[in-house]
Amino acid sequence: MARPKIALIGAGQIGGTLAHLAAIKELGDVVLFDIAEGTPQGKALDIAESGPSEGFDAVMKGTNDYADIAGADVCIVTAGVPRKPGMSRDDLLGINLKVMKSVGEGIKQYAPNAFVICITNPLDAMVWALREFSGLPHEKVVGMAGVLDSARFRHFLSVEFNVSMRDVTGFVLGGHGDTMVPLVRYSTVGGIPLPDLVQMGWTSQEKLDAIVQRTRDGGAEIVGLLKTGSAFYAPATSAIEMAEAYLKDQKRLLPCAAYVDGAFGLNGMYVGVPTIIGAGGVEKVVDIKLNKDEQAMFDKSVEAVKGLVEACKGIDTTLA
Ligand code: APR
């Protein structure tokens, strides 16, 4: 069987890391696309030259021509600009919306059967716009946020409890912004829900609250440290986890920015919810029950996302 084809639209910090991970994991042949001349070609060659030592078989190609993504099975989109210190994800809206238009049109023309994972921020609005511009089925266009936010939450929890990250589950829903909703009740250490761990005296409510806040601020913490860009290792790893779930039909239950129509009382919008990712793309949105406080936080997050989508419609009237 021919190797799957993975097109990476954007060959910056995240794009390059995605290419390296896809090669090491032998997920398929990789095409790195970027508007910057030389960057995708240079990164593709550099990664290909790591093949003999690493021992992978994957063709790496860098390009500035959308025709080279033809027939891609998976497209992962990071094209656009990242945050600088002091900027929120929402500050990127105007610039990155224009980028989504050109990327959406490129995917529509050359890779209409792909499973598309958007990473570009502000995520929930950009994945919506990318779906609109590309015209692909909703279940084939999804945003990467919840896997990353949950990974950050799980990492902080593993440090607090001094247990392996593998034994910590975490669930973060809602928009990928300050209003994201880390669901404490549905997050566990070895299957024990976090509120029970507070009761057992393994941590305090104050410490748990601080971890929740640090998770919400996880992206900004890294922007503040790096100063010249935003996080790229963990975002790339999270998107690769989603791509692998699709390519290997793993039926993973992952929190993703998916199109929600009916579940959670929503009618037709992208926001972070639990999904099943398999060969059909987003095969299911898992409509979990939220308590009053969680629902209030989720509603606030949904309103923030709706505001960004309205702003997109104001900037590009073809979206209205
Ligand atoms: N088409 C293709 N590529 C583009 C376009 C475009 N229209 N506009 C910009 N790019 C490319 C840039 O040339 C750059 O190589 O997108 C790449 C972005 O890479 P970085 O600046 O290194 O940004 P990165 O850290 O990879 O983040 C990308 O993901 O997490 C989000 O907020 C982040 O929106 C940002 C995106």
C-alpha cells in the first residue's frame, strides 16, 4: 500500500516540528508548503538528512506551489503569524483570516478529500473560516486545541502529584483562549477524579485552582519566555496525535475544536468538545453532561468564540 501523504501548510516553527515528528513516526510522506521561498525546501532537506541516523522511510518535499499537496490524505495548517509578548490570540484575527482564505482555496483545489487539522490562532474562529473557505465536509475539518490544553493540564498535575504523566487524564473544553474550561471533575490521576484527591488531602483546592489558571495561561507563559514566538513542540505533538488517530482509524476520544450542531445545545459552530477521531474524521461529538458551574464557564467560552466569528464576518463579508 502506498504511504499516506501528509501536507503541512506553513513550514515555520510548528510546521517544521510536525514534519520531523511525522517522519520519525513514519506516518507517511511529507510535503511542507510555505509562501517563504527556501524555508520549506531547507527544512524538508534537513529532516530527510536525519533519516539515515533515525532510520525512517519517508519522502520529504518542500514547496511554494499548492499543486504539490495534490491528493494529500491529511493537511495540517499552521500558516499565519504567531503571538508576540503582550498579544492575545485574538489579536491575530485580521492577518490570519486572510491566510485562511488562501489556504482554504488551495486545499479545496488540490486536496478536497483530506482530513484537515487547523492550528492557526485564534483557533476556533480560524478553523471555522478555513472550513468555510475550503468547503470541505465539517467532519473533515477540525481544530487542534483541546489536546494541547489537556496535555498542559496533565503535565502540571503530574508534577503536583509526582506521578507519571501517562497516569493523569485531563479534559479541557471550550474555546482555545482565556475562557477555556479545564474540567476538574472529569480529570483523574489513575482514574481517581481530582475533587476526590483534594478530599483525600493529596493536594489542596488552592493548588488545584492555581493549576487550572496556569493551564489557561499555558500558551502565554511560553510566549513570555520565548519572546520571539509561541509554543511549537507541544502543539505539533498534539496535532500529530490527532493525525495518527485519523490515519490509523484509532477511534481516539480527544478534545478538539469540532463543528457542533445539536450537541451541547449548540447549533452549528466550532468549539472545543470531546470527539471521536477515526477514519471518518470527527466521527462523533460526545455530548457530556455539565454541572451548573461548568455550563456557565462553557457558555462564556462559546460567547467569546461567537464574538470572534462575528468579527471575521465583519472583516470578510463573503463569510457573512
Ligand atoms: N500561506 C502559507 N504559509 C504562510 C502564509 C500563507 N499565506 N502566511 C504565512 N505563512 C507561513 C510563514 O511564512 C511561516 O513560515 O506560516 C509560517 C508560520 O510559522 P511561524 O511564524 O514559525 O509560526 P508557528 O510558531 O509555526 O505558529 C503558527 O500556529 O499556534 C499557532 O498562534 C500560532 O497562528 C500561529 C500558528
